[in-house]
Amino acid sequence: MAPKAYTPKEIEPKWQEKWEADGLYHSDIDESKPKHYALTMLPYPSGDLHIGHWYAMTPSDARARYMRMKGYNVLFPMGFDAFGLPAENAAIKSGIHPMVRTRDNIVRMRKQLRSMGAMFDWRREMVSCEPEYYKWTEWFFIQLYKKGLAYRKLSPVDFCPKCNTTLAREQVWGDDRHCERCSTPVIKKDLSQWFFQATKYADELLSFEGIDWPERVKTLQTNWIDRSEGAEVYFKVDWENGKLDASKVPEPDSRVTVFTTRPDTLFGATFMVFSPEHPLVDKITTAAQKEAVEAYKAQAARQSDIQRGAVDKEKTGVFTGGYAINPVNGAKIPIWIADYVLMSYGTGAIMAVPAHDERDFAFARKFELPIIPVFQAEGSPTPDGATMEAAFISDGVMINSGHFNGTKVNTEKGRKNPAIAAMIDWLEKQGTGKETVNYRYRDWLISRQRYWGSPIPMIYCETHGWNPVPDDQLPVTLPEDVEWKPTGESPLKLHPTWSKTTCPVCGGPATRETDTMDTFMCSSWYHLRYLSPWYDQGPFDPAEYDYWMPVDTYTGGIEHATMHLLYTRFFHKALRDMGITQGNEPMTQLRNQGMVLGEDNEKMSKSRGNVVAPDLLVARYGADTVRAYLMFFARWEMGAPWDSQGIEGSARWVRRTWTLFTDEVKNGSPTPEILRALRRKVHQTLKRVTRNFEQFEFNTIVSSLMELLNEMYKARENGAAGSKEWSEAIDIYLRMMAPVAPHIAEELWAEYGKPYSIHTQSWPKVDEEAAQEDEITLAVQVNGKVRERITVAADASEDFIQAEALKVVERYLEGKTPKKVIVVKKSIVSVVI
RNA sequence: GCCGAAGUGGCGGAACAGGCAGACGCGCACGACUCAAAAUCGUGUUCCGUGAGGAGUGAGGGUUCGAUUCCCUCCUUCGGCACCA
């Protein structure tokens, strides 16, 4: 009998339909089983499923399937992150409504997702642009607002003067920072926008206690938040020329606050630098300096922080004509503006200590400002500020610092540095400063001047200010009858009636917020909507929450390390403090996959023409082969360039499995050794594959199965087919293969008359005894070089092994007695002469 | 500049906890089958050397009987941040 042909085109849709019809992958609360919530990052419905989606999702699916076979009640949902810029830009170009386009794309992508044969529970699908979903996105906004975590403030944004709109960061192109649409250079503009106070949680976000996340992600988040310890110091500032009084502690309304990590160097502050955007600049600038200051401000406004930050840039700046009083010594120091001070970090103003800061040093030398060293290396001659060649930054003792002289200075930050501790104590006693922690992390800017996003459910009334839309009026839905104008103005703003409403307080005429929310807001809680997308009494059913949360395993790309993952953690913690969620973290375990590059080793992109289309691969090889190859061809967390030849190997493996399992069984008369060797290989493989699944080592899962298959071919040659050991091998092999290649495993399982479905079977148990070796080959080293090998019984004594080893390497011993012989059981004998 | 990850055959990669480097696969070579080719099957495939043997996991050093694995210095590539006060 010739083997049946392997026809994935028939087998795969057949099982996909049956699984669907049987609800095989429905996950429901079952208190009798431990739960496992496996989550993979949801796609943006761009139109077609990319090979990158497959690379992210199929190993995650395989592991979810493995967990299910291990006895867990597994939830593995899928949905769409459906709001966002591309759909809106396409609408402006083509006139097709984003909702129409997005829904079309989702229909197509759903079909493509189904072709993967993943165990998604489609009853739990969520789509973030549907009103049933964004109703709750709005609701969450209101909860955060009510908790005092949402606020409005003026914030500089990139603005295109020609299109008359703000631009997202990805819409600003090139080194000259021009508008994506009309190529006009962008400028910065202050707009009043909504923020979430994420910085309130900065310290807590720095703690990763109790979560198993990659070190890499933890480092990225830690660096992103960038906590630094120091002090704020208050300087009295002269903005009505000549009214400075050094003897008085400045009143809050007549002072400027600086943040410094080196308050111990305060005596060396010889000038002050403000960011050009600092609000006090206009007040302190004297008439004589006004022209120069205005010119400098205009020039700085055209640049981004990043351009301004270009490392080796020559220092520039302008004197304002204003002065400040150094609170420690009453010195009158000039105030400059310079673009190396950023409004977005600290307080936008610094005290400049040129003797001990490289940037301040360069600035002082260029503009001939005084340099006063305030500490020096112990026992060395005191440096002269006029002739110093570089800022001094190491351990030492304080000098030129009044009663602080002699205090030790080291390079530690914060109170670990005795000089800093002493200065902070003194500042706090004087009321001219206090210990402070500063973060690079900023509050989360929520507002987008765009149509295709969740509306911000706020209403503005002339008399009652901002108020949230009442709950019973949620969701605020997007109007459909809008015009797409290439002016860049949000259609919500242009709509004749949409923004007109009544004030929830007084019932008088009021206007809606026409900005929409950042789409990261949608993705900060989608894992909660999956729990019960049908639920309408709240964002999720608490019963489902109690059973499934937290997410046990979250998988996705590293590119979300600082944005999405940080927002989600913040969101969860904020909700926790409102009693909406429980526990400190939303996701217990995180794993990141790498990227599939094009065959040219470059990032895949349409313009490069190196995109690999999964649909074509499925048509040619079947989903099982594509899945197997994606798991096999690279270390998952690393990724690798695509290899269109390489997939042939996985295709061969799948076909060879098919051939072996459907081919005529030749009954033979195998020796007991052959059968024992077969069992040994089966259980050794099972042991490895189990470990590999636990540790996300997908590539070696497939290679172990390939090895076992090769071994089974040999065993069959030797007559093993038909034995009970052979049957066991088939059974265990298929169970191990099922998470990787679910269709062929199901088909062959049925072929053997085993009970449907293989995907509800349990994961096999390792027979440790069967996995043991009878004989062991040891390498024998002489002075670190492998010279011979010996094969001994597994239970051979150490003395016996040593004697055997010395016998075979006699000719390498040069007649000497070995100084030392080390026997490492099961592996090596090391002889030292 | 700072922080992080990674460097192993022609290629992707393997090596559980410091113990035989190169599993598995691609590619390539040779052979079988075929009129021929594809597919399939078999054999070989780190480098140098006919050989015995020698070298070898980015480079150099160290610890150790023994290092891809641990430590130090350096180089390269990739990612993040970047005048962060």
C-alpha cells in the first residue's frame, strides 16, 4: 500500500472548521483547573497579516496549547487595535471612511488569522474602534479624571504652519523636520492638552517585584524613567532691576527654582542658564538685551529637543540682562539663556557650576564667565578657575564654600555623598531649597488633534469649565458624516453640530472636546475587555476578572518596552488605587520575540520589496509547515533573516512525519535492544521538549522532534514497527507535535483511531527509567586534549572507569605516573601528567 | 558619550548546572532511483594536512585538570537614551 498523499490544503481547513464548530477552543471559567491567561500583542488592522504577526503569534499559540495539554484552563484571545493614524490618512487621500476601511481589513485579517490554526477563542474578540469598546475607553478616562489623574496643560507640540495642525512624532520627517504631507518645516506650538499624571507612579514603576520580565525590558523602562536624586534650590531673581535683596529668603513669587544633582557645588554657581522657553525669560530680560534674546528664542523654537541635543554642538547662548542671588553666599550672578537647557527636563533652569560640570565649563570658557572651584582632590594644589583645563569631577574635599570647607565629596548621588547631605540639610533649614527626586519620565499626553480615535468625553462650559460627559450618555460616538479635508484640521472640529452640546452642570450651551485619545489608551486595557467583550455593565465582568487575571504570559515585540508596557502598568496601578483592578501588576511574565528580517538581511518593507507574504507560504506549504519553520529557524527572542530555501527543511519534516505515519507497517522481529533504544530516544526527547516549552526555546523543540523522527525511521528499518514500543512512540510523538503543527497532528491522531481531539489530550509523562542510558561513552583527556574514548556500562564504578581510561591512553603518558585523574561520570575522564 | 544585547562552519543555529564544540536544518558534493529532471532515499561536509596530527567558538589575557560557558581589557554589530542639570 502506497502512503496517502499529504494534502494540507484539504486537511487544514477541514480541522479548522471542525474545531470551530465544536467550540474546541472556547475558554470558560472552570474552578476545577488552574487557569493560564496567555496573551499575545494584538495587531493593528493594516490590511494583511504579515509574517511578523505569524512569527509573534504561532509560537505563543504553541505554548498556549502546551499549557492546555499540561492541564491548565487556558485563555488565548485575539482582537484588533483598530484606531490610529494610517486609516485616517488613507481617508484623507481616498475619501474612504476609516470605519469602512478598518472593518474591511479586519474581515480579511480575521480570515488570515484563522488560517494559522491558532487556539484563539473568537467569542472573546475585541475591536477597539467599535463603540461597545470605546465606550469603556471613555469611561476609564472619566475615572482617571475623577481620581484627579487627568489634567489639562499647555504643551508644546510639533505644528505644521501650512496644514494648520499638530503632527505626531512619526509625521515629522527628515533632519530638517518637515511635515510629512506638505514638506513645510514644522514649528513648536503650545496647545492646551489632556495629560495623565503617570509620573505620580514613577517610583512604583521602577519596581519590578514579583514579575518575571526580561532584564532588557526592565532596564529600558528604568532608563526611560531615569530617576535622579538631588535638590531643588530657590534663587531670588531680579525682574524689576535692582530690587534684589540677598539677605532675604525669596518669596515663592519672586524666585526661580532649579533642580540640581550637585547641590554641594552651590558655592561654585557663577551664573544661571534658563531654557529659551522658560516663562520668566521675558520678565527678566532688560531692554538692552531684548533684541538678542528674542532672536535667540526664535532660532531655538525651530529646532527639536533632539537637534538641540546634538552632542558635540558648539555652545550658544545669550545674556538676558537679568541677575539672580546665590542663596549660599549672596553673590549676584548673571542669567543667560541657552538651548542646552531643556524646558522639558527638571525646571527648565539650571545653576551653572563651570568648575565641576563639563557643559557649564565649555559655556563659561566661551562666554568668559567666572569659574570657581569648590572642591579639589585631597592633598593636591588648589586649582585656579582662570587656568583650569577641564571641569573637575572626582572625589575630594570642599573648598571656597564657607563653613562647608573640608567636607568630603565623593561621586555618589544623593545623600550617600556627605557633601550633598550636608548642603541639603542646610538648604532645608534656611528654607532656600529641599531634597528632591527628579525624573526624565513625563506625564502621558493623551490628546490627539485627530478624528480616528476614541473621543475624549469632556464638555466645556463658559461658566462651569470642564466636566465629564455623564455616564448615561456614554459612549460619545464619532460622527459618520464628516468631511475629509487635506487641511489636516480634525473633522470633529469642522463638523457643524457634533461639538455642540449642553453643560452637564447647568444645562446651558457647551462644547465637546474635539481632540481624541492616544491609541495607547485603547491598548492599555484590552486585556481586560477580552475577559468579557459581551459585558455591558462595566468594562469587564468582575467574575471573569477574578478567575483569569493577571495575565500569566504576555508575548510581543521589544519595541513596546517603554510605551505600551509602561502605559499599561501605569493604567493597572491607577485602576488598582480606585479598586477596579487587583494586584500590583497586570502581566506576570513577559517574553519578547525578535524580528523576521527580509532575505537581504534588512527590515521588511514594501519599498525594499523584501516582504514575505504568509498567505503564499500557506498556499504552498500549509500552515503547519509555516508554523514549524517559524519556530525552528531562529532563536525566538533573536529573530533572523528569512530564508526561502530553509523552509524546505521544515516542509520535509512535516512530510516525512506524514509518510512514516501513514506508510505500510512492516512487522519485523526487532531485538530488545532496538526497542529499548527507541523508548529511550522517545523519553529523552519528551524530556527535552518539555523543558524547551517551559523556557520558550521553540527552535530546539522542532529540532528534537526531527531527531526523534530520524531515529524512528531507523527503528522501523530495524523492524520496530508494530511493537508496543512503536505505538508508544507514535502516541508521544503526535502529542509533542500537536502544539507545533496542530492540523497534521490531529489528522494522524484520527488516522490511528485515537479519540478526538488530540488537543484535549494530556501532555505525556516522562519515564525517567526509560530515558536512562545503558552504556556511556566517555572521552579521555590527557592534559586537556581528548585522546581516546571508552564505552562503559552506565553503572560502572569510578575506579573501573579510571582503570579503563588509563589503559587506553597509555601511549600518551610517556611512561609517567599521572599526577591527577578526574572522573566526571557520564562525560569525561581527565588525566593530568 | 551613557545603558543594554549579541559575536560559534558557506548560512540559520545547538551545547541542561564549567566536562567529547558544531545537534537539527539549509546549502554544497558524491552516489542510488530515472531516458532525463524534479521529488525521494543514502553517504559526506569546521579549517589546515595525503597522513599521523595540528588549529579552532570576535581579539588578547586570567581562573581551572578542563572555558562557547566564569573574570578582566579591547574590537565589531545591533537596539535604547542622548548637552538630563
